[in-house]
Amino acid sequence: MAAPQSFLWTRRVILTFLAAFALLPVYVMVSSSLKPLQDVSGKFHWIPSGLTVKPYFDIWDTVPLARYFVNSLVVAGTATVLSVIIAVFSAYAVSRYKFRGKRVFTVTVLSTQMFPGILFLLPLFLIFVNIGNSTGIALYGSRGGLILTYLTFSLPFSIWMLIGYFDSIPRDLDEAALVDGCGPLGALFRVVVPAAVPGIVAVAVYAFMTAWGEVLFASVMTNDTTRTLAVGLQGYATQNDVYWNQVMAASLVVSVPIVAGFLLLQRYLVAGLTAGAVK
Amino acid sequence: MTATVTTDSRTEKSDRVTSRGTGGARRRLPRIPDRIRQGGLPYLLLLPAVLLELLVHVIPMIIGIVMSFRQLTQFYINNWGGAPWSGFDNYRIAVDVNAPIGEALLHSFFVTCVFTFFAVGLAWLFGVAAAIMLQENFRGRGFLRAIFLVPYALPVYAAVITWAFMFQRDNGLVNHVLHDQLGITDQPSFWLIGDNSIYALIVVSVWKGWPFAFLIVMAGLQNIPRELYEASAIDGAGIWQQIRKITLPALRPVNQVLVLVLFLWTFNDFNTPYVLFGKAAPENADLISIHIYQSSFVTWNFGTGSAMSVLLLLFLLVVTAVYLLITSRGRKGADA
């Protein structure tokens, strides 16, 4: 379809502006991470005066970045896997069965999205401390406590999205599996799950990003050994001397895997959203 | 709350029924009513989610509400059940606008409202514009789409630290451009302290938020049937008319959900101001979540902090209810 010049020009202007806005911090991150310290401490310059990769080696010594990295990976990874499995079960139940309390369940789960995190931060902290004191299970300060917390953060959205996605898969498919002798769980894993891969990938991406980027609970619920990247990165910035080139290098290092993964999977995310959340 | 607990207790009761129900299906008995055949299976499937939601959301929330009625200071932190009851004192302190605490809370509330209005408005506008401009296929579309999603994919702390660097007074990009290159400001300005901090906060929040709007609207656009555009083109409608008459009306239900979600996230946002400003935000950008965090964890007054959280939740509930009422009425009106 031939679009008029007015539209083409508007489109060019809007898209250029938005692309520049989106990428500006990325440019700053990349260019500053390659600057020597005296360059990054003085006036900002668009072009680095001398290129150096030294910050990329120094970041590992200034703070224990590798440990934070492993912590984030373990916490976000485990939370994602568990959250997806639990969401698949719940969404299957809601999508395929009639039962009492179904509406109450979906409404309650969805409305937890609305709670300000600050409202349950302190009580949860107290619960974890009390469980630790009375049973010896260390939740406060442990990765386990953080995993438990994070996996519920993405759960409401995941369940909601998967319900929509499962609804869009014809019931005939899994009913046929039932007739052929599969149990309900067989039908779920052999028919519904394979048909819902885009939705499940989308939900997993969302869960991982939620956990990887969370700051509030990570800063209250962790100690020196369990600290995640979200808290660890602040280590460069709160010292008297801020090594901005190292801050930027570390930011880039922790961002690259997640951005790359996200961009690879973003098609799934749109496909998942289209079938699941946006009906 | 009680209803959720009911669901939970039902689960255990119906556990035993599960195996029988499943076995029935496996032996291919003649058709049995759904309710019996499925047995407790749905409840069993929901059990993990219900337990976790109870542990991490529902029970802490109930405790939070209970704590808001107690005089909970650092002396009682190890034995919060022993903190003396204080009735509505915490609420009275929180809403007494003539005293410092209440006055600061009200101020923080206004700041958050102004911030949310601009942050949500701009994020929504940018997201919708981007999605509509990328609706048609053209060279570079996939590339732009990937670029637009970068702010969404970047971890909050890494991205916001970068913005904090850009807003530095002496070595930041923003002052370099505004002062050195364009000469708009006489002096290099402070962005992370003082009056300008609200602008910095809005810019960062919009940058972080609009790609989500873009993503949702983009997904919504894929549900608009192509035939609508084709038919209107035959009728002689130009692209601007199509956007106005087809795209925007078709996006209305998506937009309604999107604006509500953006509102809730932005109003509750803690990560952005916390990484940008640290534990104490400048007065002009003192968002409510940071303010409550400050009241609870820095001045160790958990009772008042909890009361503030409950007030915040009530406010969000009312706004959401009114919003849903208005938009559902609007939708009914449109259908009629």
C-alpha cells in the first residue's frame, strides 16, 4: 500500500527519535566502559580519548562480581523453572476444568499484582526470620528465601497469560488424548504443553527478567555471600571514588546475556502475548 | 482472603478423590459427569500456586495489616507479636497533615501522582506511536523492533545506574549537551538532587516503561483483521484515516488494560528511584514507595510504615475499581 509523504516523514521522525532515546544509555554504557579513568572522571565526551579494555579486567576485583553473577543466575534460574512449572499446572486447571473457587483463585492471584511490594516486604522478612528461629531452615539471607519470593512475583502474570494461551488451544486435542488412554497429566504434557511452547517461553522470559532485575527484596533479604547483581552493582557507585568506567563495564557484562537472550526470544514473547494476554 | 483459605482446605479433602477419578478415566468407563470424573485434580494442580501465594503474598499482607495497628519499633522486631496495640494511632499519625510525618506523606503522595501522570502518559504515547509506526512492513522494521525492546530487556539496576551517570553534574552527558554544546543552561545543573530531580526521574521511568507499552500494543495490533484495512482502502481511506478510524478504536480494550497496569507499576515503583537516588530521594522526587521504605527501615518505625502501606493499597484499590467501572461502562456503551 502506498503511504503518503506526510506519513513517511512522520514515521521517520518518530522512529529516529525513539531509537535514539532507547539507545542513548547503551551508547554511554559501551563508550564509557572503554575509557580510561581520568577520561570518565572529567567532562563527558562523545568520543573516548583513548580506548582501553582495562575496566573489563578490573571489575572482577573491585567487587566479587563473579559471585554475584552466580547468585543471580542460580536465584533467577531456579525461580524461573519452578514458576513456569507451577504456572503450567495452575493454568491447565483453570483452562480445562470447572470447579468451585475457580473465580476466587484467578481474582486473588491477579490482584496480588497490585500490592505494593513494600507492603509485604517487612512481614515476609519477619516470617522468614521466625521460620529460621523455630525450624532452623535459613530462609532469611539465603538464596532459597529469595527464590521462594521471586517465583511468586512472576506467577500471577504467568498464570494469567498461560490461561489465555491454553484456552486458545482446541480442547478436542487433549480430549482426544484422554480418549486414547492418556491420564489428564499425560494429556497436559503430551498435547497441551507442546502446543503452547511460545506461551511457555514467553512466560519463562518474563519470569527470568523479573528475578534478574529485582532490587528491593534483593537488598533487604541477602547477605554478603548471597548478594545478587542487583545489589552488587551498587558496590562500585557508593564508594568515595566512583569508578564510572568499571560501573559501566560491569553493567554491560551483566546486561549482555539477558539482552541477547531476550532479543532471541522476543518473537515468542509477542506470539505469547497475542494469544495469552491480549485477547 | 477467607475464600482463598477455603479453597486450600478443600484441596486436602479432595486429594483422595483424585486417584479414583483418574483411574475411572483410564478404564474408559461410560461417560461420567465432569465434576465427578475430574475429582480433586484441579485443586491438586492449583495447590503449589495457592500455597506460595499464601506464604509470600496473602499471609504477609494480613500480618502487615495487623502490624499497622501495633506500636512496632525496633525494640519489638524480634518479637513483633509482643508489640503493644495502638489502635488507629499509626493511621492518625500518617494522615495528620499538620504534623511532620503526615505532611511529608501527603507531599510524597502528590509527588507520586504528578510523576505517575507524566511517566505513564508519555510511556503510553511513545509505545502506541512506535507500535503503529511499525505496523506496516518496511526495510529495517525487525531491526527497529529489536532496538525498541532493549530498554525493556536491560536489567533495571544496570540501566538506571547508567542514567545516574548521565545525569551527573560534572561528568554527565546531559549537562554536556545542555550546557557545553547547546548553551541552554547558564550553569551545569544538578539533576539528582534539588528541584530538577523529578524531571530526571520521569525521563528514566519513561525510558524504562515505553517498550512495555510498545510490546503490548504490538501484540494487540496483530489481532486486528487485515480485511478491515483492505476494505477501507478500497473505500478510499488514507493511512491517517485508517489509523484514526480502525487502529485506535480497535486498540481500546488493550489500551485500557495497558494503562491500568502501567499506572499500578509506576505508582508502586521502587527500583527506579532507589537506584537513581539511593535510600533517601530528593524532596521533589520522593516517591511513595521510597518514602515508606525510609519510614520503615531507616527510621525503624514499622507500625507507621505499615499503616502507610495499607493506605496506599486502599488508594490503589479504589482507583482500580473506579477505573474498571468507567472502562467497562464505556465498553458496554460502545457495544450497544
